[in-house]
Amino acid sequence: MKLLMQLPNRSTFSGKRDYAILRLLWDNPWRRGEIARLNIGDVNFSDRLIRIQEKAKQTYS
């Protein structure tokens, strides 16, 4: 895991994004889809909180 975390180039925007995604996947019990659905509005930087939206429940008939 240490090697994987060193791969993103954190001097670029995409590298910072990729590093943040890897940290979210490693440090939290969230699913990939929950992280993929994150928007900037889901992040509260001042309170250091992230709001995770659950997958919409589907009904079948």
C-alpha cells in the first residue's frame, strides 16, 4: 500500500485528486461507487466532513 500511495504525482491537480481517492478507499469503509458519486458540494472543508450519498434504492415491478 505504501508503494501505491506514492504513485500519484501530488504536485499536479490530478495527482492530488488521485491521492485523495486512494486515501478515501484505504481509510474508510465506503464503496467505490459512493466515492465516485462525490461532488465538491459533499465536502465541508471547515468541519472536515464528507457527506456520502447512498445508492438510490430501486424498485422493480
